[in-house]
Amino acid sequence: MTNLGKLFMLIGVMWLFQLWFAYKQAMYFQKDVSGLRKEGTMAIGMGGRRYRGGRAFVALTTDESGIVKRGMVLKGFTIFARSQALNTYTGFSIEEIASGNRVVQSEKKKVQEAAQSSAQHILDYFERIKLGE
């Protein structure tokens, strides 16, 4: 086998490892988020850019009145990032978060975008329920 063939083989093996670790990361996040689903209406939002500082995923859970009960965040640039509790949005109204009126300055922009996206998904769900869909 030539050196070029060995290089392509190495790249292929590294790519398979990356796919495996990304799959495991997604499974860990889904396991962590499954507890939130039992507590109320839950949605996951995404913020940030893929190659500019990484993405953030925020899961928010609300009660029937639209107040955030709990949250989780998955942020990081590598596949080794793990989900963490997100308490900075607890107690806020989902309408305020979705409209952008309630921004937690201590959080990074990608987390703010993801929280706003998650809140908008929950509002859309409440609207579909109200319309009877």
C-alpha cells in the first residue's frame, strides 16, 4: 500500500471515529433531555454557527402558563461537550424569551439564540393547541 493509500485509510478511520463520537454525544443529550419532557412542554432550539465558535442547543421546559421550569444547554466546539443545567432562564415567561425582550447577558450569543429558538417552538406548539390541530 502506498503512502497516499495509508493516508486515505487513516482519514477514513478518523472520520468513522468522529461519527461514532457524535452519535454518542447525541444519545447522551437525548437521555439528559428525556427527563425534561416529563415535566411539561419541552422544545429544543439551536443557535450559533457551525464553524464560528460552535453551536449551542438549548432545551426549555414550561408549565401550562408558559413559565420556564427548567433548561439544559449543550454547547461546545468538540464532540466531547456534555449537556449542563441552564438555570438562567428559569422563571421567565416564554413570550418574553421568544420576542427577545428577555436576554440573559451572562450567556453567550449562541445560547441566547438557541433559547429564543426553543421558546419560539414552544409558542408555536401552544398556538397549534389553541387552534385545535
